[in-house]
Amino acid sequence: MLALWAGALLTVGALVAPTLFRVLPERALAGLVAGELFTLLTWLSVPAAVAAWALRSAAPRGGRAWLAWRGWAFVPAVLLVANEYGVRVVMHGVREGEGGGVTPAFLAWHAVSAALYAVATLVVLALFWRELRR
């Protein structure tokens, strides 16, 4: 489960989104498609977190480390939902409020959004790596 989740986040974030901006003739179209893919991944991350938690909860209990791991399973989903319904809403508001162009304010919020996505991806990768070491 964690391998699929990490693979999906990495594929869209590191391969698909940059390719869209390189290949599509309009940056606005590339942003629209990428945004839809990020929204889809956000909603796939919620059941992925629940599944990762459930699978880990069914494993033999190993004390405090086991309890800590279970909580970390939800961190990426929470970050992505916060990104979707917090940061992206602000990004769209800034962009529409300033005539739809790319402004320094939009770029700043875009950087926050990218950072949240990157942290979520790194947490899933860390969880996957930890499971491999078990």
C-alpha cells in the first residue's frame, strides 16, 4: 500500500506535472490539469492513510514505536487535505484577484503548496522505508 501511495505521489509530482508544463502549449492549461491530478491524489491519500493505518494496526504490537507509526500514517493525508482546502483556495483567490496572472503573491503561495506536497511525499517514503526495514 505504501509503495503504491509513494509511487503515485512521486509520479505526479516529479514526472507528470513538470511534463505538462513542458509539453502543453498554455501554462494555464497545464496548471489546470496538474491541479486536477493533485486533487485526485489528495482524495486517494485519505483511504491510503486509513489502509496503511489499518494494515499496521493489524501487525504485532511493538510498544511506543508501533503507536507512533500509526499516527504518522495520517500526516500525509492531513497535509494534502490542508493544502487542497487551505493553500490552493488562497492561491486561486490571489490569482483571480490579480487578474488571473502569475504574480509574486501567487508564486509565494504556490511554493507553500509545493512544500506541503513534498513533505507529504517524504513522509510516505519514510513510512515505506521503515516498513522495508521491519
